[in-house]
Amino acid sequence: MARLLIVACLLAIVLSLGSALVHLVRDKGESQKMARALTVRVVLSVLLFALLMVAWWLGWIQPHAR
Amino acid sequence: MANAPTSTASEKYYVPHGSPWPIIGSVSLFTTVGGGAMWLNHVHAGPWILTLGIALLVFMFVGWFGVVIRESEGRLYNAAVDRSFRMGMMWFIFSEVMFFAGFFGALLYARQFSVPWLGGEGTKLLTKVIRGDTFEATWPSNGPGHIGGEFRVIPAFGLPAINTAILLTSGMTITIAHHALKAGKRQVLNIFLAATFLLGFLFVYLQAHEYIEAYTTHNLKLSTGIYGSTFFPLTAFHGFHVTIGALMLLVVWFRCLKGHFTPTHHFAFEGVAWYWHFVDVVWLGLFIFVYWL
């Protein structure tokens, strides 16, 4: 379950990054959409890092070396 | 190339005349690859030729990008040129995604298929019987031959976690700089952009420390079987990308200090910022799949 959540979060991050690339190509610097998509990317990434730490703390996942 | 009349710049697609940079680029690439090939074939001059090639490449990048920056600031580029830059960025990123997909794919294949097969999983039981060893498929592993001997992997809660926090912070600082540029807040832009490339160089410095630790205390090397030969290329190529990204951020920072870019005219910033987010996301993938899952 934790692994699924982590991979889903990573996919959402990739999607927001991809969305920012589309706006980079299409909007030509004139809109806020690219900056907003990248903000979503950063927020999701911080959440993913927090999720990793919480999942480890709850004993759901373990790193390869301890 | 400086002779193009600026009065017609917005109407015609700007094409530089008599630029020496493409041929310098070709010669430098040929010299670099030739030097590398000679080195691999134990030709004594190989490393020197490779160094010369890399020096020529750096000269070419500095010179060519300098020309492009001056042309851009001289408003020689119209909307069509801008579009071609953005399309170029998209295809460059496509090649980067394919590049990292190859390395992540190799890691996935080794972990999910080849190592379990060598351990006798599924229909490959006969392989294990014929080989007649006691290899049990686990990960991390250097394979049935124990190539490179006993090794320990780098713990996630050491430098890798610190480096993840550093890159995530740099992701935040570049985002703040991006919003500041769009809002015309130049001082905030300059401060947070500087913080971003400094964090990037700090990441590379700590990554170098991690490698020293791996080689000296963990016996984890490039030659440590399948683990070493997936771990080092993935992390090293990522580190190389962070280095390039931080250098590009540094150049963009100098341009910001010189007053380049406006809230609606800043493709170089956008391209570098997006690239930085990309290397950040690649690291997140690395951190998860190499150190955790």
C-alpha cells in the first residue's frame, strides 16, 4: 500500500513536470501556468519525501541498508 | 552575423551569416571522441587529446552561447525563432528522458528479471540446477559470481537523504525565483537564484564524498557486479546533469545581474528552471528506487 502511494505520488510529480513543459512550449513566457505547474511539482515532491519518512517511521517500508 | 538589420528583425526569421561555431563544434566533438577512443586503446596521447577536445567544447559553448545571448538582447529574434528554441528544448528533454529511461530500465530489468532468474525463479529453475550453485536472488546483489567481493550499500539515511533535502530545497528556491521574475521582483530573483546554484554545487560536493565513502569503506565500486554497474552510472550521470544544470543557473544568474530578461521575455530562465526541476525529479526517482524500494 505504501509502495503504491509512493509510486502514485511520483507519477503525479512527473505529470505536473510534463504539464509545465507543455506550457513552456505553448505559452511562450506570457502566462503563469508553467510557474504554477512547477509549484505543484515542488509541493508534491516535498509531500513525497514526508511520505517516505512517515512510511519508514510506521515500519511500512525499510531502506536497503540500515 | 552582427550585420543583420534590426529594423526587420521582427518580420524575418533571423539567420546568422558566416558563423564559425558549427565547424568548431564538429571539430571539438571529433577531437573529444577520438581522444576518448585512443585512451581506451592505450594510446599515450589519448588523455591529452581528450582534454584538448573538452577544452574546445567549453570554448565553443562559451562563444556560441555568448553570440546567442547578444543576438537575443539585441532583439534580433522574432516569434518564429522563439518557437524554434522552445521546440529544441522539448526535443532535448525527450532525449534526456530516453537517456535516463535506459538506465532506470537496466536497473528494473536486473532487479525484477535477471537476478530472480539466476536465483531459479519461475521457469528458470533449470538454469539454477545446471549451474549448481546456491545463489539466492536478493537485492542488493552483485550476482552469483560475487563479482567485486563483499560490499555494503550506502544507507538511505546518510548523505542520500541530506542530498534529497538539498535538491528539494533548491526546487523551492528556483520556484520562488521564477515567481519573482514573473512579478518583476529582481532582488528576490537574484537572491533565490544564487541560493539554487549554490545548493546544486553543494549536492555535487556531497555526492563526491558519498563516492569516496563507497570506494574506501563499503567496497562498493563500479566493478561490484550488477549493483555497482547500475548504481554508479545512474547516480554519476545524474550528478553530471546537476553539475551542468548548476553551471547553466550560474550563467542565467549573471544575466539576471546584468538586467537581462523581462516578466514575459525570459526563455533561457524558463529552460534552465525546467531542466533543474527535471534533474530534481530524476533524483527523487533515484532516491526511491536505488535506496528504498
